Amino acid sequence: MTAELVRGQNHPLSQVRLEIRVSAGRPVTAAATLGDESGRVPGVEWVAHPGVPTLPGLEVSRQAAADHRLAVDLDAVSASVHRVSVLLALPTGVGGPVSFGSVAAPFVAVTGLDGTEVATYTITGLDAESAVVALELYRRQGAWKVRAVGQGYAGGLAELLADQGLSQAHQLAAGINDAVVQGLARSVPAPPPRTADGDRSRQAAASTLGPDQGASPYGTQNPQGAGPYGPAQNPQGTQGAGYPAGAAPADPAPQPAPAGTPSAPTPGAGGPIDYSHPRRSTGAPPPPAPTAPPARPGQPATPVAGDATGWSMEERLYNQVWGMFEDLARTTAAYRSAVDFAETRMEKELDQVLSDPRSRMGGQGDAAREAAQARHLQLVDQAREALDRDLVQLGAEAEVVEPALPAAYARWDSPVWHAYRVPMEMPMAVRLGDLRLPESDPLGIPMLVRLPLERGLWIDSGRVNLSEGAFADSHDLRRLAMESAVAHVARLLAVHPADEFTVHVVDPAGSGARELEPLVRSGVLAAPPAAGAAGVAQVLGRLTERVDLVQMAVRGGMTDSLPPGFDTAQQLLVVNDFPHGFDDRAVNQLRYLADEGPGVGVHLMMVADREDADAYGPLLDPLWRGLLRLTPVPDDHLADPWVGHAWTYEPSLVPPGSQVLQQVLHQVAQARAKY
């Protein structure tokens, strides 16, 4: 039976391999400290945090997230460790909440490897605190117990660490926050919550796996069961990662808007300009209609496109793709954790053999070493078998999902583009590329980003993690970056109604003229690419004025006072070769557009090498962190919001020799000419 703890209460632990699950409702940093017999933390090497996520017997997440799973093996911690404290802190400098009093009460659960809850604790009573000791595992007379602590610190993580006796508390807290901020800047945004009756219904597949197959020694195996297709249940009874009970909006579901409903009302309507998706519902959608025959006992369910929840097939496919992304992340984490455990156990067994003089030499020692290596190989083979089984099922699902994707979600080589017509409404999301992991190649998951864009895009034309000798010429990378940007622009134009997306281009030196030719020749740009410092100043001034104007109108509730003929369409500014042609005023305007623009429908796409702007120093750091970094070639720089894998991003490019981009732009230009 689960023990529901209150502050100060303790409970005995009958297991030593545990998982500590955290649901916070907002991204928080999770860390853990190891304390000696007096409860003090002797040094920074006794702290597990996103920068150093692994200590003997302890593993924490590598980035901030709303849902965490900390792995603990109490047998593996040092004998000098008498206390393991679990810490939660709100990241600073990322625009989020500054105290736990303004977010939902964090929930912590201690579970066994099989997911059975041992103890739970809801951390209530927090107000101005921005860091808290959630709970602690401690030794008492040779046995381990868990205690609900809930001690908050208004001074943040630095004050908390200092209170535990760490002399370098402020330096370590700053380093932890820097690592978290960098992780948030490069992470793929998490999807909306899944409802309890709408998660990926693949329980049949989970039944094919035994309880020990692919299991992680530290409890970081797939939380959905032994395979990635079981029901995902977090400690608060809601499904999906990162959303505690009650976090999802519960507004009544609106009726679908008629086709052609614009994303923003006309200026004279009298209400505020709404840049939200016109068909995006906030209530819980109905479960999908059963479209596949039930699986035979002991067999995985037959993959079906659109088997997730949603009000429309588009929304169901979107949720299904995100479910595939999460499944691949979880099952790969289980495999990696199992392999790490196998290696750690083999090393421990070999150390024991070497430490015993009687077995160090001779046949007894050789036999012990061979046995340890055989056990290691057996564990790795079991983990790989479970991973391969999951990958086969995911691959089968990808084969049925990919052909069913609409144009906004499809690859450029998809047949869906042959029947392309300019849409009457904006889709939920747009595909910007594919995401892969080394263990799952060639399986790729579409990278879908919600619309309207909540962050600007940065197409990095500088250094990336390329194989030796590949694209050594920086000119090649800059050309590829611009071609990638044009493909992204064309897709954004293609998925929006003709009168709801306007594109401006700044190319001060004209270096991107050849790559921009398809956009210029088709006539889809608002004006020819702006050149020179004067062109930069003119475009930035016009868009900055637009942001100011809309902000004032919205705040004052006077949208009817906007100028006649005001363009309510989403605006995209494409900047090539930054900072060439930019003076200090232009740089400040660009930062302003990046920060304030998305809220009023002005978005930024930078095609730039960050090193080119080194002269500005840290002034531009917030700009780069605020943009979603994409690369023109495959690069492993993106992280998922669940386990923090480094995913290889592959841009969505037009196949060589294909005319699909020109055909799509021609249709967009024809539709725009009617307005």
C-alpha cells in the first residue's frame, strides 16, 4: 500500500533500487545531494545536477522539465553516504515563474522498479521559495527510510546548498542554472498533455514483454511498462509527461470553426487581435474511433494512422507523432540504462576478483572473469532484444503514419504535395525536419513545431558537429543554410492561407540572391529583399513600429483604431548574413522583435553564424537562446523534454531535381494575387 506522506513524516524502504518521480507542472531543475553522517555535503563532487547528472548509485535529469525520473540504487552509494536529498529549483533567467507559490504544488513519488508506488508527497505551503528540499532518503540502524521534507528557500538553490554545508554553494548554483538555461534553449518544446482516456492505446504490445526484459537497473526504463506502448501513467493519475493532474485546461470544447475562419479578426471588429489557432480546442478531445482490429493475444497491436486522441485527423496525427517521439526516447533510455548497469556490474565483479589475492591468479580467477563477462553479455543482449522489438513496432507505425500525414507534416517528397492546394486555415503545426537517435537509425520521427510560432528560428550557418572533412568550406555551409531557410519559408507560406502570412527578407550584401531566387521569382515576398544598411533600417523600423502599434491597441482594447488596411497577417522576417549591415540601433531592434514579436504575430528567422557577431559579446546571448537552433546538415544538438537525449536533427530539404517547391510557390503566388 502506498504511504501518502505529510511534511516531516517518514516511511521505511523495503527496496534499494528506486525511482523518484517528480511532477511539477512547470519546468524545474531536479538535483540531489549526498550527505555524510551529520547531514553535511562535503563538496561539489557530492552533488548530482544537470551538469553532472550521474554519481555512484544516483542519476538525475540533464535538463529542466515538468516531469522528472531520478534513479537511485542505494546499494551502490558510498558507505560514507547517510543521506540522499532530492532538490527542486526553478530556473532563473528564462522568463518563467520566480517562486513555487505561483505554480502548482510539486508532487513526488518514490516507486520500485516495477512502477509500484512506495510513498508519495505533495509539497504544499510554498510561497516565495524558489528552491526546495523535496524529500530525503536516509540510513537508520542499517536500513533506509524516506522522509517528506518540503523545506523551501527564498534565496534559491544557492541558499539551499549553503544550508547543507557546501562552501562553494553560490558558484555551483550559478553553474547549474547556466547548464539548465542552455538545455532549455536547445530543447524541443514539449507537446500538449494527453488525457487519461486518450493515450496511445497499445497495451497489447506491452503484454509481449516480460518484466525483466529491457529493465533498467536504476528504474529509468520506459515508464509505460516493459515496452514503449503500454499505458503511460504518472503518479497523479494523468497520462503523458510533464503535466500533473488538473494542469490541462478544462474549458468546454468549442465547436469547430467553419472552413476559412481567419486567425485574426479584422481591425474594425472592436475586439483584441487574436493570433491563436482558430481551431485549436482547449478541452479534452474525444478518444479516437477504433480503426484497427484487436490484436491477437501475445501480439502487438496493428499500427494505424491517427490512433491518438484529437478532434480532427490532423490533431490525432500530431499527437500520434509526438507519442512516437516520446516512445523512442523512453525505450532508448531503457536500453542505455540497462547497458550502463551491465557494465557497472561487470566492473564491480571484476574489481572483487582482483581484490581477492586467492582468486587473482589461476583458474579460479579466470573462471570468475569469464562468468562476469558472460553475465554482462547476457544483459546487453536482453536489452538489445527489447529495444529491437520496440523499434520494429515503431518502424511499422512510421510506415503507416508517414503516408497519411497532411502537407504541413509531410516530407517534401511525399505524394501529398502533388494534390496541394493553398489551405483555407492554418494547421496546428509544421514539419521542420526529422529527429533520430544512433540506436534507432534509420528510423526518424517528424519534428513538428506548433503554429503560430512561439520562438524564432535560427538556421546556423557556422560550425556544426560534422564528420571530419565534410563541408570543410564555410561557403558551402552558408549556401546550404540559405537553401534550408528558403525551404522552411516555402513550407510556412504553403501551410498558411494566402492572406495570413507575409514574408520580409533582409539580405544586406546580396549574398543569398541565388538561393532566394525561387521566392523572388514567384512573387511571394512582400517586397524584394532589402539590401544595404538603409534597407535593413527601413524593414526593422517598419516591423518594430508594427509591434508597438499592435501592443498598444491590444492593451488598450482599441483594435478598431488601427490604420485602415492594416495587415493582420502573421509576419516573418528572414535575416541573412547577420550582423552585416546592422548598426547598434538595428541590433537592438532585432532583439526587440525576437522578444516581443511572436506575441503579436511577428516572427524571426535568422540565417547566421554566431561567431560573426562575437564583437557584441554577451549582449546577444539572450537572442541566440531565444531562437530555436536548426542546422542545414544533420547535427545532434536538440534534446527531448523527457530524458534529455541528444537527438540528431535532419533538415527538411527539397529532393535534388524536384520541382515541388516551385510548383507550391506558384500556387501560393496565384492565391495571393486574388487578395
